[in-house]
Amino acid sequence: MSLSKATIMGRTPVLNPSTKKPVLEEEIVREIKALWTGPATDVRTALLKEMVGSVVKLRDLDTDVLDVKILHRALKELRYAFRVFRQYRDVKKVSIFGSARIREDDPNYKLASEFGKLLSQSGYMVITGGGPGIMQAGNEGAGREHSFGVNIMLPFEQVPNSLIADDKKLVNLKYFFTRKLLLVKETQAVALFPGGFGTLDEAFEVLTLIQTGKTDPIPVVCIESPGGEYWERMMNFLEQQLLSHGLINRSDLSLFKVVYSAEAAVEEIQKFFRVYHSLRIVGDTMVIRIQQQLSQKELAQLNENFSDLLAHGHFQQVEAVPQEFDEPHLSHLPRLVLHFNWKELGRLRQCIDWINAREAAT
């Protein structure tokens, strides 16, 4: 049926966001029916059905139009972004945060470019906010092929940098919350360069997510050119205003590292995954996947040195647990299982550092 005829007959055409071609209402209905006849045991299908149910409930006349617009835009942006990142899901990535106002003659611009280059040479891709300044430097260093841009649309200042502007790996977003979600969700490490409110907002959000267990531990590296005082003064503030008043734990300062060279930053990221691989929560236990077994002596030392991480019981070294059946590609890795004390996320980072360090000593 042609578009003009469909319009004449009173059917409202909707544009398919993938093909940009009109989709008639009956086609949408067929898609929903196909979803409803999908296997009930499939988790993805079950979740999509719940999402459709949530959308239908928005027909409530009391639902504000602005609320619907926010949900609609956020869902569209995330759906598109997930598709962009999906084909690179198995590639290691590092998100780079830093000021959009830093000029090309600034030492930190050159440092960010060098950092991006070393990352790409080490097999990583970089994710930046896609704008100028530190973001542009990171993209330039890594090169177009190894770069993503997650750009925020602002009335001033923030436009995609020339390297990423017309690249298929650029995502333009209206909302900061969808942008920050992607910058954390899709990365294995975060690098922070000097910046303003936006950079600090991103930095503290990342640290908060790790400190509260809302995201898995990842390396967070604060980088600055030699002789700078940006992170030194930030550390003074954290110690004098937060730590001294009991607003954070001493171990929370272990959630990030301050370095003054691109080489040290890359080494810090690589070192984090030297033995540690990943973790997963299974029921009331934490399962830490490692790439090498601990000896019985090392396991005993772990239980002694990090007993405060235990809500009860002790660290045990086991094989993959049955609940991890959906990740068969990780089934060969040894596991450390514990009942975790969730108030000690900073100490968990120290524990991961200890596990990684023992490999270097052997």
C-alpha cells in the first residue's frame, strides 16, 4: 500500500528509525503479536513484553506530555546507541573525560593524544564525549578507527570534533543521563583529565557507582601533565573535607589512581586485569573470576589480609557455579567466592590490587 493511499485511508504512517521508511500501523500490530507469541521462557522476550505493558500504561490521561517525550527520546537514543556499540562489544574500551576548553597547545591536550595513541596500540578503543578539547585529543590519538563519540547536544560549545563528526561510531544525545550511562556501561576503564563542572560530575558519578556497588570495579585513572596541581589539590580536598569528617572511608581513596604520564596510565589499566577478570553476584554471594589459581598459601593470606570483606565465612576457591550457565565462555576461569560486606567497596579494590600484585611477584 502506498503512503499516499494509507494517509487517505486514515492510517498514520510511522518512520522506521533503522530504514527511515514508513511503517503502517498494521505492521506494528503484527510485530507486537509476533512478540507475544515468542517463547515464554526467553528472558529477552519477557522483558520486551513488560516494556510494551509500561508503554500502554502511559496512555493514562494524567501522564504529562513532557514525561512521555522524555521517555520516548531516552528510549530512542539508547536503542540506537546500543546498536552502534553492539558490534564492538568484545573490544576493550576506555572512556576519556576532560575539559572541552583545553586548547591544542596545552600540555594536557598533548598528553591525552599520547594516551589515546598508546591505548589503540595496546588493543583498546576509546570513548569520548565527542567534543573539542581533551575529547578531541583522545580521539585524535587513538585514530578514527578506534574511536567512539558520545556527544551531548548543547546550545553552545559542544559540537562533534572534526575527527568523529561524520563517523558511524558517533552518537548524538539530548540528555546527560543517557550519555553518562553509555560512557560507563560500555567501558572497561575510565581516564580523567583536568576539567570543569562536567568533568567533575562525570568523575564523581563513576566513583559513586563503584563505591556503592552499582557498577563493577574498574580502573579509574586521574591523569595530568607533569608539574600540574589539579589532582593534587583535589586529593587535598578529599582528605581534608571528606575523609577527616568521616564522609568517606580511607579505602575509598583506593578507587582511583593519580598518574603523570600516558605510559603510567595505560600500565595502571592493564595491571588491573593482570589476574582479576570480572565479578558476578550470585544469590547472596560474590563470585570473583580470576585468570590464575591462588596457591593454598595465597588463599590463606587472602583470608587473613581481607577478612573485613567477609560478612561471614571465608574466601573459597571454586570452579564456575551453576548459575553462571549463561556465560559458558568464562567457565574455565577459577573463582573466588565470598559473602561480601557491601560497606567495603574501597577495600574490594585493594583486594583486587593484591590479587594482581601476587602474579607479578611469581
